[in-house]
Amino acid sequence: MVFLIGLALSKYGKVRLGPQDSTPSYSFFSWISMLLAAGFGVGLVFYGMAEPMTPYISPPYGDVPAESEAAARYAIQYSYFNWGIHQWAAFSVVGLVVAYFQFRKGQAGLVSSVLSSVTAKHPLVRPYASWLDVFPWLQP
């Protein structure tokens, strides 16, 4: 979060993700609403029930008894931790990098295209560079 706030307040906070003369297609409020709706929508569809139930049934550190009131509190706290602001910060850093290369540099919106300058220097890694697009934890 500190990095993103520093980035926003620095001279790089004025860099547009599209061409220099571009203007936003949506208002700030609309953009934030779409971002949160998509992010929480995906989380609720895939992990809405499993996220709190998993630590409730089997607490990860074993410091509370399973399926108890304490485990229920712990499960909700654990879910808030997993879906907190730090998760959005991590998504934002990757998203900003991919968006910059896609909309400003005209490259494909893929992790492999962002890292193409790095993989080009390593001939042994180059044939496997497209595999970077398969790993879901690297995707924005």
C-alpha cells in the first residue's frame, strides 16, 4: 500500500495508461465500482462459502478447537485478512504493470510480454516464456 500511495503521489502518478492525449472513458466512481464489483464478484462466486468454512472446519494453526464459536470468529477474521486491502494492493501492482505495457507500449496484455525483455536475455528460458501466461497467480 505504501508503494502504491508513493507511486500515485510521485511524478509517475500522472502517467496515463493510454496514449498521452487520451481521456478516461468512465468517471472515477464508475471505474472504482466496476473494479470492486468484478473483484468481489469473482471472489464470491468461487470462494464465497469455502473461504470461511475451511478454517472453521479445520483451523490452520490448531490454536482453536474446530467447529466451535472461536473457530467461527477465527474463520471470519481469516477471510477478512485474505480479502483485505493488501490483496487489492498486490493485484493493483501487477495490473498496473500489465496495463502500462498493453495500453502504453502496445504489447499484448500478458505476463510473458511484460517480461519479454528479461526472457530475451536468457536463451534457455526463452522457449518457456509463454508458460508464464498459464500460471494464474501471475495474472492480474
